[in-house]
Amino acid sequence: MVASIKPHRDELGLGDGRMLIDGQWTEGAGGTWSHRHPATGEQVASFPVAGPADVDSAVRAARRAFDEGPWPRARASERIKALRKVADLVREHADELLRLQALDNSVPLSFGEIYVMSANFVADVFDHHAGWVDKIAGETLPPYQGGDHMVLTLREPVGVVGAVIPWNAPLSLFAQKVAPALAAGCTVVLKPSEYATFAVLRLAELIAGVVPDGVLNVITGPGDPAGQALISHPMVDKLSFTGSRAVGQKVMTAAAAGCKRVSLELGGKSPAVVFQDADVGTAAAVTMGTVTLGLSGQVCAAQTRALVQRDAVEEFLATAEMIGTMVSYGNPFDPEVTSAPLINTRQLDRVLGLIVRGQEEGARLVCGGSRAEGDLAAGNFVAPTLFADVSNDMSIAREEIFGPVLSVIPFDEENEAIALANDTDYGLAATVWTQDVKRAMRLTRAIKAGTVGVNGYQLEPNSPFGGYRQSGMGREGGRAAVEAYTELKTVLLPFTDEMM
Ligand code: NAD
């Protein structure tokens, strides 16, 4: 049996979560959501569900703070100071935040050492965006047809942002939306996932002590009704969503109805392309590791299709299988535990169903393939699963599984590898493993994905991240992220009286 998670909750002194609206902590009118911990199935805590009136209050608070409040009008130095203060607070409260995240989604504390899941990453995202505040600038353009006038452009904050995030990396994804929005001078209403609320509420509490009331509001509860009410609210100017393709489509529909600006970070079915001249052992260890360690493959950028040159397949499979045996499941607060359970029983059933489908469609199961039993039976654990002899038209090669399942697809020639890499609806990420620099460059140009790593994949707060095709639109991180929270205004400025 995995030990009860409850003592950790008490140790943290976390009361039942409440929503942040206009600087006040309020109860919701939509009832209560009880959170079941994915490692034990026990109810660890509850929080309110926002009803339509709560969502309306939160959006109106953000609207007032944008239309009348000091935040969008603040000097750059004030916003920089505020965002840097948030970064400092995150570093100060790193341990507490990561423990709350483990209470949410069971990401093991040991995985908090990995940069993109660390509190340092979250803090660095705020620091990075603090650096943009005084660089959000327009241009001076020459008159096209001559004449005594100038054309100026200004970048203004887009307004009230409705942000919705998933459960898998709540702290990092919160930061990737809230930091650029605040840097640009926007105000925000954010809805975390109903499966990962506690760490977000605490981070919001830290930020609420730094920014004026109404600048950041957090409403809680499931996608429908809380999220749906937010994305359809007429006073929201911009929607920023991270989550599944299916919900992303709903967000786009809501954006279309209100002609709202929209950014989408969606799912993926990303390839790791491994040539036989690469360090195949490292490629296999990293690829299987990112699919089974930490979030157990519940990662948007996970490279779950290993395209491996035929002569390297056996070596790749042997190392990947060995990595699978190194996974350790259990209580996320145990430093020996390496990997998380699946977030809920719906996801557990889906992953197990796809594993069965993989076998039915002719893939060879090398290891794993079933739910973990014994002491782990109460949690949503699936054994690290490796498939060989996969063809790219099988369900396990086409659908985003979001679990610890790696499919190995052999290829012979470079062009075949490129065609396979691009034979997907998605386009979020890829890694190319080779010692040949020219080949690496050819592949990085040819693969249709938002981020392509060469012999490794490490995201940074300043690297633009986002998808091609059905993996979304827009980028987080870097200039593009901040500009996505701005409007571009053109000012036509005459020099002479005759032109007035
Ligand atoms: P999900 O789409 O089910 O939920 C995401 C969020 O949307 C949650 O807060 C949920 O409550 C909300 N939601 C659900 N229905 C809604 C509705 N009708 N209106 C408004 N909001 C609604 O995704 P998930 O299961 O939480 O997360 C997994 C998915 O997220 C995967 O597809 C993964 O690839 C994707 N993801 C993408 C990135 C990225 O940066 N590209 C990062 C992490 C996760």
C-alpha cells in the first residue's frame, strides 16, 4: 500500500482551497470538488466550484483593474519590480509549492530537480518576462510615398486575459501564461485544472501580495461549467489555453463567437529520430526516460514515437527496456520514487485501452502493458510500456496516449524518417539523434514541429515553445510570448500644418 498522502497535506497547513476574486478569497456558488489523489485514490482535499456568477465577478474584477486600475498604466520599472518580486517569492517558497504540486498530481518531489519542473524554472519564467517589460516597443516607419509625416506603431496590452491550464505541470504552465500577460500590462482570470488546483492557488496567493487587486483572479472547478463560462465571457479580450486538442477546439469556437484573440498550446505525438551513427544508448535512455520518469509520459512534448534506423533497433530496445526497470512508483513525497501515476481513472482506462489496441493491431509488446498491482493497486499506475515493430498507421503511433508508452518504429533511409516524422496531425516537438551535423540541420529544417532538439531536448524560459498544425498556435517564451498579449496600434503623425 502506498502510505496515505494526507499527513503531508496537514503538514502544509493547507486549508480547503478558495477562489481569488478581486484580491479576496471567496467561496464558489457551484458546489465543491473533492480531489482524489492519483497515487492512493483517497480524497485529499476539496475546493469550490465556480458558478457562472463567480466567473462573472472574476472577469468584471479583471475588467475594472484593466480599464481603471494602475497596472496597465504602471511605469515599466514598477512592473519589472513586481515580476522580480514574484520570482524571489517562488524561490523562497519552492519547497512548499512543489509539495503542493505533488499533492495535486503526484509528480514526485525527486522530479522537481528536473529544470522545467523545478521552482527555479517557474521563477526564471517570471524573471525572463520582467526583462521584457521595458522592451515592449513599437517602431518608427518611413513614409511609403514621401511627404511630411511619420508612421509610428505602439504596443498596448490586449486587455483581460482568460487563461485555462491543464494539470500536468500546473506551476510551470501558470507561469508561462501569467508572467507574459502581466509583463504586457494585462489583467488575468485563470482557471487551473480541477486535477491540479492547490499549487496554483498558493502561487496566486503569493502574486496577490505583489500586484493590485483584480490584476490576477483565479476561479476553480471543472471545465464545464467554470472554464466554459470563462472562455465565453464577453468581457474577456484574449483566450490563452493549454490542454488537449479536443478542448482547444472548444476554446477556438468560443473565441470565434466573440472574435477574441486566442493562443493554443495543445497536444502532440512527437518523434525522436535516431540514426545508427548516434549514441544510440543515450538516445534510448533519454527517450524512454522522458516517457516513463517524472510525469510518466503525461507530457505534451514527450517523444512517444521513436523512429529508429533499422540496424540500431535492437540496441535501442535493450536500453529502453532497461530504463523501464529503473522506474519506481509510490508516494510522491518519497525521495526514492521516480514517476507519477496517471492523473485519474478515466486516463488509466484510456491508456490501458490503447495498449490493448496496440497489441491487437500487431505491435510487439516488449515490456509493461498492464496496471501495476500489489501495493500499488489503489493508485493509477501503469507499468512502463515499450512497443516494437510499430507501424506509423497504428493507433499507438497516431493518438496522443499521455502515459508511459513508447512505440518504436523502424526506418531505413533519411527521407523515410522525415516522412514518418511528419506523418502526424500534430507538430509540437522532435529530437534528432545523429553525429552528422549536416544531417541534423537537414532534419531540423524538414521536420514540421515547433521545437526540434539535436541529441537532446532541454527547454528554457526564453525559448519560444508551441506547435505547428494541430499542436496549437502561438508561442510561449521569448518575444513572441509577450507580443501575444499586446495589440499593435498604428499612429499616423503629420509634421506640417498642410497635412492637418
Ligand atoms: P484538458 O484539455 O482536458 O483540460 C485542460 C483544461 O481545460 C483544464 O483546466 C480543464 O478543466 C479545462 N476545460 C475542459 N473543458 C473545458 C471547456 N469546455 N471550456 C473551458 N475549459 C475547459 O487537458 P488535460 O487533460 O488537463 O491536459 C492534458 C493535455 O494538455 C494533453 O493533450 C497535453 O498534450 C496538453 N498539454 C499541452 C501543453 C503545451 O504546452 N502544448 C502542455 C501541457 C499539456
